[in-house]
Amino acid sequence: MKNFKFSTLEYKRPDCEKMAAYATETKERIEHANSYEEVKEAMLAYDEWGKDFSTDATIASIRHTLDTTDEFYEKENEYIDTTFPTIMPQLLAVDEALMNSPFRAELEKEYGKQFFAKKELEKKTFCEANIPLMQQEAKLCNEYEKMMATAEIPFDGKTLNLYGVQKYFEHEDREMRKAAVRAYAAFYHKNEPRLEEIWDTLIQIRNEMGRNLGYENYIPVGYMKQGRTDYGQKEVESFREQVCTVIVPICQKLYEAQAKRLGVNDFSFYDEKRIFPDGNAVPAGDDDFMVNEAAKMYHEMSPETGEFIDFMIEHELMDLKNKPKKASTGYMTELQRYLAPFVFSCFNQTIFDMQVLTHELGHAFAGYMAMRNQPISDFYSESTDIAEIHSMSMEQFAYPYAERFFGEQADKFRFAHLQEAVTFVPFGVAVDAFQHICYANPELTPKERTLEWKKLEQKYMPWRVYESDDFFDRGGFWYHKLHIYLYPMYYINYTLTTMGAMEFKKKEKENHAQAWEDYLNLCKCGGSMSYLETLRYANLGNPFEQGSVESAMRVARDELMRSKFME
């Protein structure tokens, strides 16, 4: 379908029963195949069925997040979440047949060893005893997501959602910033009892899943669900320690300089987003202006990105404006039937909007390239620790175009954006450490967990003071991070991939043509290789090696420290 538009796409409920039956038929075809060509033909036909099934489910999911109060799509999404786990045994049986096929060697020769590595992970992370637990997990996650999406915060004479109130974190009036943080925190404090219950139950459910699969808790399962095949907890712990010794001191210097710029001696959390005393960079136009400028930028960046952005706009594959009842999140997903990415976010007229137009569209560009360069849908998506390199690196490639979006404030944007990229990393590893603590110590009470978050802040963010709010001060800030609830063990990916993005920043300074070639190769390879193999293929370093964090951050650190804004 060349002329489709997302708004008019027909939705059909995914037929789980038919998909299960076709999976059983495919399994039998593979088991009775007399040649490699017969196995391949059965597998590719099944892959096409999978694309259709996935696309229908994704349409329901997108439309549910566009309006979380739409009862039809809420029920469709609930049906899919509840029913899909029940057909997993039939789907995994197809993988089992491929793994046991006498033609396995030929499959691996044509599609690579990652083809079976991914199937082994899927096999290790599923058992039928976990089906009801998966259903309970989905229900709780949907409840949390709806709670966030329907937040109504009275502030400044308006009723704002979570994205709307965060705009005030940058306000010129310090008392207004303080009040905005109080209002934001008050929403989580008011809902703390239910948020505690949801998180406590999710920990118990997920740990039970882990035990059903033969593990002590959920952590190994979480790693496997993230597609991690060539590193584990020890490597991640060593990376977190590098962040503590290398990046935390840089952040302290940045915030000391910021406090001096702002003229405050008692620098607080509510000052962190106000980078400059005369105001942060703001977009030079409205939402439509930003999208139009992004289209021009992507046309100038490369032929590939120009073709990509035209495709996204023509087929209505971006929904970016902040509207009531939209889910408070941002994401890229795939409509595989149409080889189409879809980008969702909520603009709020800050530099965040530029990040959306580069970060989420970086994901989308990678998906667009992979879907046109990889032979099977298994490889359309890469492991999550690679995926964020695409997005964060695209943010860096957009730096030369900042004047288009911010005019005379372009230098302010670049400095603030780079500072945010660096100062985010300690928070990111704290989120990861927090999840490890919670799953490894399920006996902790909700208040004890919150205290553990406070300890992590003291280690990774020692500059942070919540003078404006007792709830955040005792450790309540973690409640706002939806990844903790919805995407277990995901968040470390943002910090690992920051290293890759900073390497691309360095490459860009040295040789743009080579940097862009490496980036295109990274996008085109999709999920066809493991994490460390993909890094080598794109000429990127291994972030787990000692000294790698210092090396990756050197250019960004020097650029920030030498900036006119640090004087």
C-alpha cells in the first residue's frame, strides 16, 4: 500500500486463534521439509503472517496511547495483552522446529548466528506457567500508564498534564519553578499508596516469572528480554562505577557553574532545568514550524534522511503535539506490513521538542533503513542497547542545524543539550541500580525501597537538593520514571548508548563522511548482530572496558568546559 495514511488505516483485531493455527501448520511444514528451500519458504511465509499480525496489534496500541480514554482501543489493547501470551507456546514451537531442523546450518549461514541467538533467548524467557503472570503484569502496566496519561495538575490558573507542568521547570521566576516542582511532586505524593502497590505487585509477579524459569529472581530474565547475549550484570556494574568516577565529577562542575550563572548559593533541583539566567533556548516557532524545519534539515543531511522524512510526513507517521488524554511518553514503533516507523510524543515548546525531532526520529530512521535492508522481520529491530545509539547520535548530527530551530539562541541550545546528555548519565545508572536492588531484595517495604533511591541519589547525584519538596527529598523522585514500571531493566541502555553517541560526536568532528558512513551501517544492520558485534561493525568502542567512559566523554567534556557559558 503506497498511498496509506495512518489516520485512515483500517484496524482489524489480531486473530490470535488463526495465528496459533498457522504457527502449528508452519511447524509441521518445517519438521516435514525435505530441503532447505522448503524450510526457508515456510519460514518466510510465516514471517509475512507475523508482520500482518504485529501491524494490527500495533495500530491498536498506538491509538490507545493517542487517547487513553478511548474505550474501544482500551479494550482492544487489553484483549491483545491478555490473549497474546496464550498463543506463545505455538509461536515458540516454530522456533523450536527451526532450531531442531537438519537444515539449521544452512539457515545460520544465510541469516547469521544472531538468528538463532534471539530464538534461544525467547525460548529461555517463556514458560506456560508465566502466562497468567504476563496477563497480570500487562494489566498493572496499563493502569500505571493510564494514571500518568490522565494526570490533571492545577497550576498557574490552568489544568495541566505531566508534560505541561514540566515546562514551568525552566521558568524565569525561581518561585514559579519551585511551585511547579511542588505541584508535579504533589501528583505522585497523592497517588503514592497506589503507586507503591503497583510496583510492589510488579516486583512479586516478575520475580515469580524468574523463579518459574529457574532463576532466583527476575534480573536474568530482564537481561534476556532486552536481547543481551554477550554481557551481564558484572559488566553493567563495572560501567556504573566508571560513571561514578568519571562523569559525576564533570556534572558537579557543570552544576557549580550553573549556580554561579544563575546567581544562587542554594542551588536546588528546581534550578537544574534553568540553564541560563536570561532564559533557556526556546523554539523559534510553533509545533508546525518545528516539523517543517526538521523536514528541511533531514533533506540537507543526506539523501537517505530526505527520503525518510518525506515518507513519514506523507503517511502521517508522526503524532507529536501535546493533547489531553495522550499517554505521557514518547516512542517509536513499527507498522511492519507497511515497512513504516511511527513516532509518538508530546511537544511542550522547550528544547525537548528538538530532542523529539532528532531522538525519536533517529529511532525511526534506523527502523526505516533496517526494514529496507534486512531480509526478515526478526532483524528489523535491534537490541535495545544498540537502538538508543541511533537516536542519541542523530541528536548530535543535528547540532549544525540548530540555528534553523532556535535562531540566535542556537549556541544556548547546543550547550544545554550537551550538558543534559552528560548530566543524565548518573541518573540513568541510578535507575538501573535501583531496579537491581528492588528485584534482588523483594522483602524491602515500599518506604525502604524509596530510601534506597535516596542513597543512590547521594552516590550518583550528590549535588541534588529538593529544597522545595519533602516527598522528593525522602526519595520519591523515582516514581516519575515510567520505565521502572513498564520496561524492566531497559534504562541502562540510555547510558550505554550515550557513550556511542559521544563517540559519533568525536567522529563527526574528525571526519563527517566517515562518521555518517558508520552511522548508516549501524542503522542498516538492524538486529542482525549481537551488541558487541554491532559496535565493532560500526567502529565503536566497548563501554565495559576500563577507560572507555573517559575516552568516550573526552570531546563532550572539553567542549562544555571550554564553552563561553562556563566563564
